[in-house]
Amino acid sequence: MLEFRTQGYQGYSVKYSPFFDSRIAVAGSANFGLVGNGRIYILGLTANGIVAEKWFDTQDSLFDTTWSEAHENQLLTAGGDGSVKLFDITLSDFPVQSWQEHAREVFAVHWNLVGKDTFLSSSWDGTIKIWNPQSSSSLVTLPTHSCTYSAEFSPHSPSLLSSVSSDSHLRVFDLRTPASASNHLTLNIPIHTPPKPRMGTPAPVGIPPSEALTHDWNKYRDTILATAGVDRLIRTFDIRMAAAGPIAVLPGHEYAVRRITWSPHLSDILLSASYDMTCRVWTDGSAMGTGNAGMMKQENMLDAQGMVYGGGREMGRMGRHTEFATGVDWCLFGAEGWCASTGWDERVLVWDARALMQ
Amino acid sequence: MADALCGPSNALQNFQKHSTVDRTLQQDRLTSRQSPSQGFRSSSGPNTGVLDAEFNAFEAGHTGAPQLHQRFHPPPPALGPQFAQHTHAPNWASDFQRLSLAPSYPQPLQQHHPAQAPSAAASWHQDFINQQASTVQASPQQHAGFGGHTGRSMTWGPTTFQGSLGAPVSNVAQGKQRAREDVEVFDEAAFAQAFEQAQQDQLHTDFEQLVSKIDDPTVRDKLRLYPEQQRMELMESYNSVQASQEEKNLSRILEQTERTRILDSMPIEDDPVLLHIKETRPMVYAAIKLKNDIDLGNYSDALPWIEQLKGLDNIQSGDVSEERWCADALQNVVERHVSSEITSAAESTIMSINERIMSQQSLLSAGVPVSQDRIWEELAAAGYTTRTPLQEQRTDQRSEQKKEEQPLRNDDDEMAETAGKLLERVADNTSEKFQNSQFLELMRRLRDREVRVEGDKMVDVSSEQTLSSPLPATATAPPEIDPMILDYSAQDFGMPVDSGMEEVGLSRHSTNEPITDEISDQFSYYNVNAPYHK
């Protein structure tokens, strides 16, 4: 396990570069993001441990970052002052470009993984904006009408994107649909809907809606999304049958889940970071072998917790963080288990999830 | 539901969406726009020649041209669009035009049967003239619009048409000039007199109108007795605010005028100290006078002072302590039970003062300047501090209460409260990590007010002592007096209970968004309006 200390700045987000296996970006904020500056670190993994190759200071807290898919030296930041900034790490001090359209804190930025010419940002002002780095203003604004903590492009289509927001809904937008009254919104899934009743189990009781903080598209199954948030549950949805409710529910975290991300190597594995100061590795039970056993058990009897659904389970946890864990990301390269996490303990940890998985 | 069940990339579904696309009005207009050749009276139309002949006949005055010239008005508004349509004629317009003006015009048959043309022409220009005759007086706006159209290239005889228009225009111009000459002929003195008379009449009618708006008959009668000068003043002050809030201010202005009249009729003050108080603190002065009159038994004189106190609270003294002091003085009067009339008047005045203080002095404002010392100093100088132990005790009590409230009512409070809530939620977590968490330690200190946010920094409160700062002058207008405020506000000045606090407390900017994220509520006191954003 490698460690780097982001002295004075509490980490909010960590992202591996899609171009280099040894480069990590970390967005941090002073004073836990309450007030003060932000800083984006570009870390290099070297034989001597993790070193900071570069950093940029910003006027306001930074809540998220994402690497450009089109340019290996560029990355975006999401600012607490509503700005989205594009930095080039070969330059010093100032961003290449800054976009200021959001009225409130920007909480997520994400680059289009297929189109590579656009990116999005989502904000507490209840909008998702789609941008082109060449254009000085946003291309499209998609309203969600509620505090949108997380938005992402689909890794399978350049025109599909999704968001989760504080109204406990997962939204899917398809930019190919005509611009009409629905503003490209094609799906609006209530996350708190309980799973369909099953044979031999009592009908599920209603679950109150709660804020959804994070979500991610599965990298292999193009209709599968995972969401998580304040109700401490990780759920997976299939957008082909959105009305059927979640296809898997993974309870376990003790506090809200701040970030989840699907493995780029294994279709059923996902990683989560939570306010309970742990990062956990999960399987959603869809993989051959591991999932089946869970399924069988599931069909025959209720799990002790009564919430587990879909045969998923926690495979391991990493408890090294001493404050809330806020960011986690998989390494795209090399062996399949490497990942990086950050938290409010001002630390970035790089570790191998396979060591934890059982 | 079918939408939700099918994937978004279903080709057929997209096709169906195209067919059911939400066409806005604009899109409708754009797509249904027709080519110019279909427009009204386009030059390429086959009927052009026929219509020219008709128009010539029309212009030659076959049907009462003089009448036309005399009563020439711009076309009725309904006809207006036609003139602009020779380039673009939407469907509806051409439909309308067919309907209203020339029923036989668009028929293509016309060109093959020239013999029918005269009858068509007759109906066309007769219709036109009928329309003109039935038009009511046109507004200047329509004049302008019409003039604009004549400037454009009109296919139906632009020159002749403009010529026919020319005559009435010059008539109007002449008429204006004549009128101006007439004015010069007037004797100036006579004119001034007449003007004054007219103004007075106007004032009278306006005043009557104003008076009739008042519900209270006694006030109405009183107003009718006003001399000329006061009427003028009243009207002026009324007119100056009329535009904004007519109904609300009407009665207030009337009351104010009435009170200044009463005040003016009061005996002139000769004591220089009291005179000073009268100028700087009219409320205190009125209260002193009131007390004086009651002490001396002049109950009939006392009533106007109460009235005046009530009226003066419309004047922005900006000094809460002064109003408080007056309320206390009135309370004293009430306690003495002089007469039911005075007691009830005093009580209602206290009510109105309280209402005003409570609705205009924001509960959350940093602090209210309480400077009763100066009042007492001034009164001591005037020799009025003979016996006021009761009052002093009470005001002290009040200011103490205020001091208690003040620290609870600023931004830090929200922060401390939010931090406290967050800590409550993790209170049952006894793990070592949570016990040693720096973030939670910061929350603890925020809750206990050892730390506070200042600008974009966390500041240790213990290291800096910047309390007792004076209230910054606010440029914003005070809020309206809420007449119902006493119904729902506590008057014992205890800790206010905000029922909305429960839901609001967690939001970063204390908006109404439902925030259930137990950790994100640390942001609830994050302030986008903080100076470092600017």
C-alpha cells in the first residue's frame, strides 16, 4: 500500500489517468470543503513511492476532477464557486479555460468516454451541462430540478448520460432524442423503490427516499447502473427494466456511501467509498459461479439483514482511512485489482483490492 | 410506461418520437410559412391588372371621394396585417383577408371573365369604404404604423395612395398651427386665471375622489374641512406615492397629515432642552409631554399626544431603544388607569409600536443598538428623572434579554446547530477512528463556538475578541409592518421557535432542498455570498 499526504487539503476525488498507469489526479479542498481554497494534485507513482508532479491552486474548493479523454495532459475540475476549469499539466499556475455557468457548487465532471469531444458537469443548481472544450459556453443544459451530486456519460454510447440527485431519482438522458418538452430525459427511475415481492417473502415495505450521492455505469453490461447514497445501500439497476426496481441491493456501509465505481476488469465487481471511513469491494452477484451460490441462498431464505437482494455480497474492506473516505478509482492498466482512494484524512492510498477480496 | 421499458436506442421508438415531437408555436409558424407568391396582392398575381382598373375607378372618386378625404382614417386594425403581407402571408392571414375584404378576389376564374370584374370591383371598394366609414377614431399609434407601411413598396399603386393620404395629413398640420396662433392671442393674465381655476377644480375633484376612498366617515368629514393649502399638500404627498402602493399608503398619509396638523396646533415649546429632544427624538418628546399632561391631570390634552405617538412610529427613527422607551412610558400610563379612553388609546399605541419593532427589526440581525443611556442623560438634563425606578429596571431586563438572544442569531448559530446535529448522528459510534476524527473534532469546536468561519478562514474565537461591534447601517428599506405579527409572535422575548429549522438546517445554503446526507450538512453554512467570492 502506497501513501501520499495532501497536506492541508482534504481529498474529495481521485482519478487514474486513462493514458498513463502511473498518474493520478486528486482534487482536494481546504477546511474539509467548508470554506477556503482548493487544490488539484497530479501524482506520479514512482519507484520511490508517490510524488506530487504538479499541483494547481484554485480560489474555491474542488469537489471532483476528471481526465480529458482526448488529451493526455489535460484534466477538468469541479469548483465550489460553480466553475468548471480545464488545466493543462504542462503549463503552470492557471487553467487553460474556465467555464462559469453553474449557479451553485459543481459536484461532478465527467468526460465523454466514447465521443471524447464533450464533457459534462452537474451542479447543486439542479442542472447538468454539456460542454465542448473549444466552446466558451455550454452546448446543452439538462434540468434535473434537484441537487445533482453525480452525472456520467455512458461508457458505451456517446449520447447517453445519467445522473443521480438529492430527490432520490436516477435519470437517463439520451441526446439523440429530439429536443422536446422532456429535455432529452428518457428515464426517471425512483431509486428508493423496493424490489418486486418474491415468492415466500413478505411484500417489501416502503422505503423513504433519500439523497443519492453517486452512481456509475457498468463497464461491460451496457444497461447496468449502480447507485448509492445516504441510505447506505448500493443498488444496481437495469435500464431495460427500470420499473422492476433494483436488480441487486448491497447493504453494509454504516454511513452514507460517497463514491462507487465499477471495475474496468470484472463485470460484477464494484468499489465503494463511504463516510464510515471504509472502502469496500462488492460483487453484485451477477458473475457466474460466485453469484449463483448467493442466488440459491436468496431464493430459499431471507438474509439476516433482510435487505440483500440479487445475490451480491461484500467481498472485502479497506479501513486504513482515518476520516471519511470520499474518492476511489480503479487503475485501468496492469493487474486488475489496483485502485486509489482518498479521504478527508488528507491521504491518498494506492492499494490492491485483490488482497482484500475473499 | 412503454417508454420506460424499452431501451432508449430503439430505432422504432425514436421514429415514433419524431412523429409526436412537441411542436411549439414557433415551429408551427416556421414550417407552415408559405412562399411569397401566395401572398396578398403579389405583383406576379394574374389579377393585378384587373385590380388596377378597379382602383383607378375608386381613386377617381366614383363613390364620394370628398367624403373619403374628409373622414380618412387609417385602416381598421383588422386590416393592418394585409399591408405587410405582400411579402409573407401565412395561411391564417390570407384566409382572413379573403373573408373580410374581397370575397371574389382570389378566384382564379376572374381573369377569364373580365366582364365580371366591374361587379367585383364595386363590391371591393364599397366594402373598403364601408369599413372606413365604420372605423372609430384611430389612435396615433395606428397612424404611425400606417405611415410605415406606405413607405414600403406597395403593389397597389403606391404613388396614388400616398397622394390620397397626403391631403388629410396636411389638414392636420394646418389645424395644429391655427391652434397655436389662437393660444398666442389669449390674454396672458386671463389665461393664468383660467388655468388656476382649472387646477383648483381639478384639485377639488381629485380631493373628493380621494376622500371618497376612505371608509371612515369621521375622517372623511375632517378632511373635507381642510383648508386649500393642506389639501394641496395632502394631494401632493398622496400623488407621490400613489403609483406604488395606493391603498396601503392612502390611509397612512392621511393619518400623518392629520397628525402633523395636530402637532402644529400644539403649544409652542420654549424649553431649549425639550426643544432639542423634540427635534431629535420626537417620540420621546411626545411621551414626556404625555406623561406631563397626565401627571398634571390634563387628560384632554393627553389624548393628542398618544395619537401623535402612534403616528410617529411611521417615521423612521431607526432607534429601537427610543421606541421601547416610549412603549414603556405608555405602559406606565396604562397602569395608572386614568380614563378608559386614554388607556385604550395607549394600549393600541403600544401594540402598534410592538408590531413595528417586531416586523421591522429582523430577529436575525446582528444586534440592535440599545442606547437608552443617552435618552436618560438628555432627560436628566431636562429635569425629568424624578421617579423612574420601575422603568429602569424593566429596560435593564429587556436589554439583558436582548444580549442573551443576540449571540444565538447569526450565521455561526446555524453552523453550530448543524455541527451539533451531525455530531448527534455519529454520537453512538464509539469506534476509535470516529473518536479521533479531526473532522468531528472540528464539528465539536464549531458546535461549542470555539471556532467560527470568517470569510474563507476558520478562526479561533478564543484568540480574537471582536464582540460588541455596532450594527452596520443597512441600506435596504425596512420591511413592511406586518399587522398580524403579534398574533403569531411571542412577545415575552424568549427563544424564538422556528418550526422550519428542522428541515432547513442541513442544507449548505439553508435552502429548502431536502438534505438527508448526514455528512454533507457540514456545508449548510457555506455561504456563496461570502466576500471571498466577489
